[in-house]
Amino acid sequence: MAGKKVAICAVAQHKNEPDLWYKRFQGMLLDVLEDLQAQTGFDFNEDTGVNTIVSCSDDFFDARTISDNGVTDVLGGHYRAEEKMAQEGLNAVGYALAVILSGHSDLVLVMGHCKESQSESRNMISNLGFDPFYGRSVGLDYMNAAALQARAYMTKAGITDEHLARIVVRARQWAARNPYANAREILEEGRVMASPMVCDPIRQLHVYPVSDGAVGMLLASEERAKEFTDKPVWITGFANCMDSYFLGDRDLTGNVALKKAAERAYRKAGIKNPRKAIDVVEVMDAYAYQQPLWMEGLGFCEEGQGGRFIEEGGPGKYKVNLSGGMLAGNPVIISGLYRAAEAALQLRGEAGDRQAPDVKSAVAHSTTGAAGQFHSVLILEA
């Protein structure tokens, strides 16, 4: 990205859990905030501290209108600029990037939270993402929309139940090394294939588990980054793109929006071949079939070759989701923030037992909307 540079100076994650009943989301965010302050020493001084906060939350999961209203003080947003990004966490990073590049602020705090356990059903919530006349009334939700996409993509790409089991097993193997992951139990392929069918062809263990979590990061301009870290992670590309709203108007296996978002992000970062330029990939795989599908869209797998990609060890070759990914459990609203945080840790050499060697560049991806309607792509470099 020409001109100004923006750095991620620090990241902090709250451990994902299936039901954080013992802590309010304000307390989760406070833990993350204090971690970030301990790492960097930033404060909320009107002249030199954080004056802009970008939060990420969702009214439906928080069961309240204007969900950010309940966290403004905890985030330091009292009498300061605080902007809310709903439903798609990686765009909070994009928003913070724009704030700094525009010259509006040189230090931005990004914070996101979600407690999925508070809702009776994630499917009831995602049903409200469809139009009220044709979609909601027939019971569409993100799960059954994903099942329609899964069946179409598995047929196109030659993906079998065995392939999906292999993806889940690998995700759990890496999640076992990640202290922030929700589902860390090692699984065998047979157990995955024997798990109940929840929406054909999606099995129970193909689906990311209900998760509660919070994540944050501090972004700074190039001029100020050195005040807060000696290991800045530079944002070199960011883009997003939205596909058509109605499922019937879309090619569910075509990756139109993701391909366009990735193309623009790579171009901004000066990347011509991501397979050679990118060292680590963090992709938002809410369902097992989505990992190869999104890898196609990101340019790491040939179109319609998902089955072959898995058989030839593509996820390992391109170091996909060394965090365990979303299949190990992140809340859907802020999974993109977790993807960016994990990529940043890899670039800083701070990923612990899941650290890859010689990581100099990474891509973080997230999506929201039915069957990947909206995609965001973030390019990070050490």
C-alpha cells in the first residue's frame, strides 16, 4: 500500500470457551485491554494516547440494541470516538486502518467480543440475516445455506466425507497446541465420520463449536509504532467484496466475492503469486468444507480441485490455520479478528508451540453472510 504505513503493535486474546457463564463480556474485554496495556504501555491521554476505538459486537448475540453501548467505558471510549463494526471482525481492522491512513488518528484500539452461548440457537439468529418475505419464512439460516453450498462444492471438487474428516482431525491437532482454542480434544477420522449428520452433508464435528471470546489489538502509524513495539506487523493490503444477497442469484461454488477481495488485497501488497509470497494462512472455516473452498478463492488451490488439494497435503504445505482455525472454536462475529491476531503472532515469532519457521508474510481471511456472501482479506508482513 503506497504512502503511509500502519502497524499492528500488539494483540491479545481471551481464551475461547463453550460457555463463559462466570464472566460478563465487559470483564472479558477488560482482561484483553489490560493485556494490551501491559504489552505496550499505551494510555488514554487526550494528546498522546488512544483517542479512537473501533469495537466489534452484535445486537442479536448481545441481546440488546446498540450492543457497543454496554462496553464503551470499558474500552476507554467515554468522551472519545468509538465506532462499532457489527458482524464481521476483520473489517474492524480495515476501519482502523482507514482511520490512520486518513490522518484522523495515529493510534487506534480495536476490540471485539461475542458470547454465542447466550443465544438459544445460532441458527435462530442467522435466520434473521435473510429477507423477511422469502428467506426467513422458509427457515433459511447460515447452517442450511452452508449445507446447500457444501453439497454443490463437494460434487464439483470431488470432496468426500473422508476428506472432511481429515480437515477436522488436522484442525484439532493444531488446536491442541493453542491455549486460546475452544475445542482442543484430539480426534480420529472415524469419530468425525461417525458424528451425527446435522444438515446433510454437514456433520456435527464439521461445524465450529459454540464459542465465547474476546480479542483486541493496537494499531499505530509508522511514526508512532516504535513507541509501542520493536516488532511491528505491517498491514500491506486489505480489501473486501460482497456477493449478491439472494442465494438463487449466486454461484455458491464460484468464490466471486472472495476472488475479487483477494485480488485487490494482493495488488495493494504487491503480491503476484500468493503461493510463493505468503508463508502462513489464517482462513475462517466455520464448516470443514469451507477450508478448501476459501483456499481456492485465495489463490492457493485450483478451482474445483479441493479434493486433490487435501490429498496432496495442501493445508500443511501452505501452513493453513496453525491456530486450529475456526473449527477449533471462535465466535462467528469476531473470528476474523482472531485470524488477524494469530497471523500477527506468527509474524512476531510469538505463536508458541504452533509457531512456523521464518514467517515473513501472512494472509488473514474472514467472511460473513449466508454461504460466504461477504469476504475480507488482510495481508500482513513482518
